[in-house]
Amino acid sequence: MIPRVRGNDYTVLGPPALGAWTPSLRVSVVVPAHNGQDKLDLVLAALAAQTYPEELLEVVVVDNGSSPALRLPPMRPAGTRLIICDTPGRADARNAGLAVATGDIVHWLDSDVVADRHEVEAHMRWHHLAPYLVVTGYLRFTTAALPAPEAVASGKDLAALFEPAEPHEWLVDLIERTSGLTQASSRAFSLHVGGATSVNRRLIDAAGPMDAELVLGQDTEMGYRLAQAGAVFVPEPLAVGYHLGPSMRMRDKERIDRVSQALLGDRVPQYRWLRGHPTRQWKVPYLDVVVEAGGYDETRATVDAVLAGTIPDVSVLLDGPWDALTPERRAPLTDPRLDLTLLRGHYAHDPRVRLTSGEAERLAPYRLRLPAGWVPGEDSLARLLDLAVDGDHGLVGVLLAESPDGVTTARLERRSAFARAALVGSADPDLGADGAVSDATAGGLGTGVVAGRAVDDLVDDVYGTLWIDGESLGFLPAADATPVKGRRMAYRARLDAEAEIVKLTKEAERLRGQVTKWREEAGRWRKSAVDLRREVGSLRKELAALKTSRLRTVMKRISPRRTGAAKPANDQRSDT
């Protein structure tokens, strides 16, 4: 039974210790090279010293227009061959090597990366655990003098030859920030670095070769497509390679980023920060919305609301029998398929709407299946996508309506989750004898059955499922929805809103000024109150002093009188 990795948490897999297992898979190491015979000699010498069985190791060196032509040195693995690719560019060179590679696993290796003797084995111990892994080693960049090939092939620790060296900083930082990529399933594909990465051949066949149209960023773009094919990305610190000299990115990072980002923004929708324009269209949309064509009015309400939402890079796949549709030209109003004819005429030339018949292969990371006649609110699709992304769910079901006839739902499907589920289900003997998977399901787009078990259950295993009420997200029947505003109406509404904001801002400033005056006046009142309390206190003291003074005066006056009144009495006693 194939292990079911949830998201990108490959830690559920337990790779064996180096040297403590028996390999069986063949690996093809593809080395594209342009000039640099001295470095290539070291690369091949290191591959000759690998601990992985030589009979399972194939090396394909691709000479990409070198002058003088490259040659194979005597110190190399037995299964090494040299081919020629005259078309310049790393993507073409790698694709040429890929075309002749025979291994179960393809290991990309640059012609200036010297692999530690355990490097290939460290990669391959993972690939024997699951058929959907992409493993990347840790590169270290060295400026040490080039040693002799014999020193590299001796099998000793390469650190003695190439240290001190610098780590692959951005890669190490990404791995550390995401707990080894286990908490970044949407971004894990960035790990696909062509200089030291191995990929299951089945994944490559599903995703396709490198994009030769790109002049830079080919590794990342292919990593994105591998992710959509269901890949799990594994960083392997025991797979160490020494890059001879700094990388091109290290030498000219600013210009490299400028070129790569300009190209990748069109092809990698996960890089949301590269798609800041509010209305631009892209080669690969972020979201495909599948709508089955029904009545003209309800279908149009659904499609128009989708296109008018806050997600600009969205496309609509309007599914219907378009190839078999023949309009009635003599009496069109009697045509039983008139609504389909109207829909085709209405959307045929909209670049964001594709008329499809059955499943259509696309590279969008998300696909929403939405019944015609149900209208999302302006921000409904964005909120729905936030739920899927933040919760890392493979399927988000939306409950639209319940009735005695059944339940109406919409479904947001993560392409990579359905592709992974298809890979797991098709090779799982517990799911059936043949493990058959429908074409739609294998593409990660369907809701079919894998040998009698619903693929949704497998998606729940490898990613997770969430159900939510549609009304809470703003989904409404077309009859209850607000009509979509035209762009100019939306523009005027925005101007009105901005004017209202300015008005309210001024009023708020006026009120703040009034509050400031009240505070100043209150401050004066508080000061007056303090002064008054002090004056009252002073008066109290004076009053107390006055009372004390008067009391003493009265007492003095009273004392002589008492003394005088007492003397006659005393005198009378003495006479007696």
C-alpha cells in the first residue's frame, strides 16, 4: 500500500539509514553542460564514487554546444554516455537528456556540482517509499581550487577538499521558515532546483518536460507543474553537493530576479505578489470555474458574476455539446437548442471563457464546479479560495440548496490534491485488481471512482475536506442576486464612494477639531476647578484661624468674671 502523505508532510515516511537497505530502482543522472571540461571531470569522478549500486546508475551528459566539444574522461561511472544538443539553453539540454533517460528516477545535476559519495543514495532512499516524491539536496558554494579527479574519486569526505563553503541561503531559509516545507504545501514547489533535484519519472510524464520558451526560471515553473501533478517535495540534508564557484543568482541577483519574475508571473499563479494588476489576464489562471451550459439567462447570470468578481485571473470553462450544435437558420425561434446557440454566440470571443465538451486539461491550481443559475457575490470566490488556502484543504464543498429532490452543491477542487489521490488510488492494491483511474481523475480534475472507492475519500486522506453553507459566502440563486454592474457603473460607484470618504474624512477632521477645542476648554475648567479648590481651602484655613482667635478672645473675657464672682464667697467664709 502506498503511503498517503497529507499536504507536504513527508515526515510520515521513514527512510532507511544510509547503507542499511537494498535498492531496486534505476536512476538516470542528467548532466547538461556547456564548456567546462575540467569541472565536468570532477562531477563524473564524484559520480563514480557513489555508494548507490553502479548497475542501477545511469549518467547522461548533454553537450550543449561546447567548443571544443566535451569528452568523457576515463574516471566515470560505467553507465555513462554523451549526447549532443545543439539548441542552446538549459531547458533544451535537460529535455534532450530526459528523452534518452531510462531510469525510474531522473536526477538533475549541474555540470559544476560535485556530489558527495552518499548523494545519490540519500535521494533514492526516499523514492523507494512513494512514487510521487521530488527530493532536493543541499548545495554548498565553494571557491576552493579545483582538486584532481583522483582526489574526488577516492571516496573520502569532500569537505576536506571544498570547505569552507557557503550554504544555499534562500533555500535553507525557506526550509527553516516552513518547518522543513511541511507547513508550506502551496509553496513547496520552489524547492525544485535543477542543480541537485531528483524526480519520479511518472511525475515528469504527467507534468511534462521543462518549458523551453523560458530563458530563466525553468526550474521553478517545472516545480509548479510537478506540484499540480501531485508531488510531495522533500529536502534531504544528507544529499550534499559542492557547487564550484558562486551561482548565477549570487553573481547578479537583482537582474536575475527581474527576468525570472517577469516570466514566472504569467505561468505560476501561486506567486500572487507578481499578479497585482486588477484586470490583466495570464497564461495560467488561478481559478477555473466549470459551468455546465443550461438555459441562456441562468447560465449567463452565473458566468457574468464569475467574471465580474474580485478574482481577476479566473477563467470559465463553459461545458456543452458545442461540436454537435447546428443552429436552426430558417426558424431560429423554434430551435430546441436556441439557448445553447445564444450562449455560444455570446461567449465565443471572450478570452476568459472557453467552450468545452467534457473535461479540459488546464494548469490552474483550483477548479470550481458551479451549477448554472447560482450567482456568487462580488467577493465570494476570493473568500472561498481563502478557506481552501488557509486551511490547506483539497476539497471545499459549498451547500447551495436542499429540497426533497436532493442537494445542490458547488465544489472547489485543489488540482494537486486530486492528482495525488489518483496516484495513490491507481497503485493501491487494496482498492481493486486493476487500480483503474479515469482520465479526468488522473488529471486531478474529476470526481470519479478509483476501483470502487470515491476519489473524494482519498482527497480527504491526503489533504482534507471542508463543507460550508453557500449563503454565508454570498452565493444566491440568479433570481435573488443583484445584477452585475458594468465597469463604468462600478467606476462611478467607486468615485461616489471615494467622494463620500473624502466628505466623511473632512467631517471627521471637523469633529476632531471640535473635540480638541472641548478638550482645551475642559482643561481650562479643570484648572479653574483646581484654583477654586485651592481658594476654598485657603478660606477654610482663614475661617478656622478666625474661629480659633475669636474663641480665645471670648475665653479671656470670661475668665476674669469667673474669678471676681468667686471672691465674695471666700470672704464670707473667713468672717464666719
